Amino acid sequence: MGSCSSQAALIPDVDQILRETGFSQASLLRLYHRFQALDREEKGYLRSQRVDFAGFARVLAHFRPVDEEDATTRDPKQPEPLNSRMNKLRFAFQLYDLDRDGKISRNEMLQVLRLMVGVQVTDEQLESITDRTVQEADEDGDGAVSFMEFSKSLEKMNIEQKMSIRILK
Ligand code: CA
Ligand code: CA
């Protein structure tokens, strides 16, 4: 543990990142090495995109598996952990809401679905999948999906499990 914590001390703002993300020190250290390797491979790309390690860890923290301990020992005055269901939903919603206006428009849905599905789907099929998805979620009929509508349409889905990456313990 001694060598691990002294190495972790090299990470800028390590204490704050640990608090915010809930990662163990060992996991955070592993991520940090990975981050540095990526940064080198990309020849400073991450740096130029202003992705610092804290931001990188915060994004990945959404995918940290939920452990039972978190729920029982959590101080209710603290903000919800990044891997809570609500924060996972918010994170997913932001991936769709490209212009960040708080709604997923039909066009945004189409763009994201196009990225997610393979080439085997024709444009026509994609348009009809998009229409169906938006229509199913759109309760107030404004043609777009709000965050409320988005979370409601995913109510029955086990987001906690689907959005977990086991290696991020
Ligand atoms: Ca939008
Ligand atoms: Ca709507």
C-alpha cells in the first residue's frame, strides 16, 4: 500500500478526485497510467483537448460498478455518486443532446443512432427507428425528448448494470 499511495500522490488533486469519483487508490493509479499512455500515443491530443486527468476520471466514474457499501455508508449530505442511476441517466442524456438545450430533437436522435447502428441499416430504416423512438418517449408531444421523458422511457431498464464496466472497480 505504501508504494501505491506514494505514487498516487503524484496525481494532481488526487484527494479531490478520489472523493468525487469513488475509485479506490489502486484503480485511480491504474487509470492515471492509462491516461498518460494515451496522452503520449496521441502526442498531446488529450492535453490540447483540455481533457485533464480529473475530467477523464470523472467520465469513467459514471461506469464504476455500484457496490453495496456505497449505498449504506453514503452520507446523505454528500452529492450523489457519479455512478448513481440518476447520474448515469444524465450522462447518457447528454450524449444525445448534442446542442445541450435540454431536449433530444428528432435530428439529434437520428445522428446518434446513426453512429451507434452499423452500416447494415438503410437510411429509411434508421429514420423510421428514430421516429418510433422519439414518439414512444415523447409524452407531451413537442416532437423532442426531455430529460424527464428520457428517464421515464428507460424506467424499466437496468441502467446501473448496463452502464457498469467491471474493470473499473
Ligand atoms: Ca438538443
Ligand atoms: Ca417531449
